[in-house]
Amino acid sequence: MADQSYTFPTLEEIKKQCRIDNDDEDNLLNIYLKAAISRAQNYTNRIFYEDKIPEGAQSSAMLVEPDVKIAILLAVGYWYQQREDVANEQLYSIPLGFNTLLKSYRYIPI
């Protein structure tokens, strides 16, 4: 079995996740994507790469895994649907599945 490499979500994948069938909010979706990648990297204390880890990269560097990609899609979809906190019932700024999917990838330098 060949090594499978994964990429960050594409705009097309994000639109499917959010059930969007037009190009009206592409810029907003790209901003959400960048924020979700940043949030995932901050939470895991890692830098993600799509194709290969460059020579000389930090030991915490890793390739994008399927659950990392899903976590990013979850965050983008959530932020798209919940554009701002307006209800007292809203308890989370990011979906719970985001942290669950990324938890096993957390890098804690010793």
C-alpha cells in the first residue's frame, strides 16, 4: 500500500461541508480556513505540511492526517454557521469534535 498524503481542505470540500453552491463567500471561507489551520497548529503545538516535511523542520512538524483535515472542516463549518455569539445557550467557540480529533496529535516539548 502506497503512502497516502492528505492536504488541507480545498475550497470545494469546504463548500460541500457547508452546503454552499455559489462563489459569493469564497473570500470568507478562505479566511475561516486559514484561521482553522492556525487554530489546529496552535492547539497541537505543531506545524502541518501537506506533501512532505522539509529538511530541517522542527521535530514537532507532521503531515496532515485525515482527522486533522476533518477537524479543520468542522471548525470552518461551525464558524460559517455561527458567525457570532448571539445566544446565551451557545457554550463553545469551536465544535467539541475539533479538540477530540486533534488531542492525540498534541506535541508537548519536554
